[in-house]
Amino acid sequence: MRLLQNPLHLRILIRLAQSPLDVSGLQDALGLDQSHISHALAKLKGCGALESERVKKRQIYRLSELIQVSACDDAVGIAVKCRNGDAL
């Protein structure tokens, strides 16, 4: 499975590397509608790339421990290992 071929998945991972957010926060940050973001979050969470926790009525998403994000001047590198051992 190559989830990182989807630019939206990359944008979500890069944004969540900065700080955990709920769907509404991701909507504001990425300028996309709720359905696209929720669908992408479900795929990333299903692979083990994201974790979430309920805080009151909001589901807060953050990178799982399987994610390594490194950034340098103009490039971002992301390494993800799925639960089944495949690389994204």
C-alpha cells in the first residue's frame, strides 16, 4: 500500500508533525472539506500512521510512534512503517 503517494496524506502528516489537531483544525489548516479529511484520516489511522483520542466531543489526531518526520531547509522526509511491516 502506498498511502504517501496521495498528496493529502502527506499534507496531513506534515501538519500533524507540528501539533495534534481535530478534523476542524485540519480543515482550517489545509483548506479542505471535512469529508476529504475524514476519509484520509481513516486510511492513515487504519495503517497505524495516526493515533487519536477523544477530548470531550472532539477526536484529536496525532502521529503515531511509527512515524518519523524530519525537515530541513526546503525538504521534508517522512518514514512510515505500517502495522503489517510494509513501508508506505
